Amino acid sequence: MDAPSVSTSLLAPWLAVLAAYLTGSLSFAVIFSRLMGLADPRSYGSKNPGATNVLRSGNKAAAILTLMADALKGYVPVVLVLMYGGRFGLGENTVAMVGLAAFVGHVWPVFFRFQGGKGVATAAGVLMALNPLLALATLASFAIIVGFFRYVSLGSIAAAVFAPFYQLLIWGGGATLLCIVPMGLILIWRHQGNIRKLFNGTESKLGQKAADAARPSSSGTAAPPASSASTHRQHHRKH
């Protein structure tokens, strides 16, 4: 097979990174919520367009679809570069940058006014493509924390901390760190509000429904909680 031309070698990494970013910018929490007639996940609960917040709507199918799609949009771009990037001169550094670009696309999606999610599922998909054993070790840490404490945010923060250490301790440095260290730092930064709630004891636990996660009304906004409407009617009768 002929070696890639100079122009191809220069453009290919940037095109791969751009494609990964655009793929990551598909906010499946918003997309599936619209398709299934649910309220915009940015309008209730944590206002985070991710699977955990979609679950607060009470629709498990929407949450599962969001989780799978968010993970795949991190996994697929990296796997494609690993499989086909060699013929275009794409090496390990490009693979790492593609994974980071898909993650950044989820956090700051160009298609949704740069209002994205925290990126936990997408980061998991990237790790699974880069190093399946690292991904499994990190997911195990996440699952243990969530299983004991029922806080997805706490498990996500722990995973963001453990992943770089697992990589360094077991597999050493390398290009993978160029991806997972920035992802971990961004994940922790995106969870700063959750960290405050954890300290205050006000963080929502796994499976807890948001009070205002209802179907969109005809005006496009979530309907008020039934309890509030009932209270208003009782108050009106008294007066």
C-alpha cells in the first residue's frame, strides 16, 4: 500500500479530531427525550443532559438509550481510528486526541449551544476503546462507590481520580494519559456543584425522581408538580 501523501498526513489528524468532536456533540439525552415526548433534561433535576438526569424523569428506557448512545459516541471514533488510522498515518497521539475530542464534544456540544453533560458515559466509552482492562477497573471502582453510597456523582468523581492512577501503576504513561488526565480534570470540574451538594447533604441519590420532571406542556415547558396544583386549589377554596 502506498504511503500517505504529505497533505493527507497533515490533514488527517485534524479531520479525525473534528469528526470525533462533532460526534460527541450529539446530545442524546435531549434527542431521546424529544423523540419520546419527555421534558428537556436541561429543565429539571440537575439540569444535566445525561442518563442519570433522564432517569429522574421516570422513563428507564430513555435513560438506558441515553447511556448506551453516550458511551458509543466515545467508543466508536476511537475504534475507527485504531482500525483504519494507520493507512492515513494516524498514531497513538491522534487516537488519544480523538477520544478527548469526543468527550469535549459531549461536554460542550456545538449543536446544543455548548450546553452539554458531564461526560461520564462518554468517558467510559473512550476508555473502553483505548484500554478495555483500564475501563473495567475504573468502572468497577465506580460501581463499588455507587453501590455503597447511591451517589452517581461520587462514583464519577472517584472514577475520574482512579483512572489515571491505574494507567500509571499498571500500564505506565504513554499517549493514553494525554486523553484520560484532561478528561478526569474536566469531569471533576464539571461536578463541582455536586461536590458542594455532597458536603451539604443535599445531593440526589440514584433513582430519585425530580419533582418537576414531567411531560412537556403545550407551551413546551414542564408541567408543575401535581402536589403544588392541588395545594393551590385547596387554598383557593378556603378563601
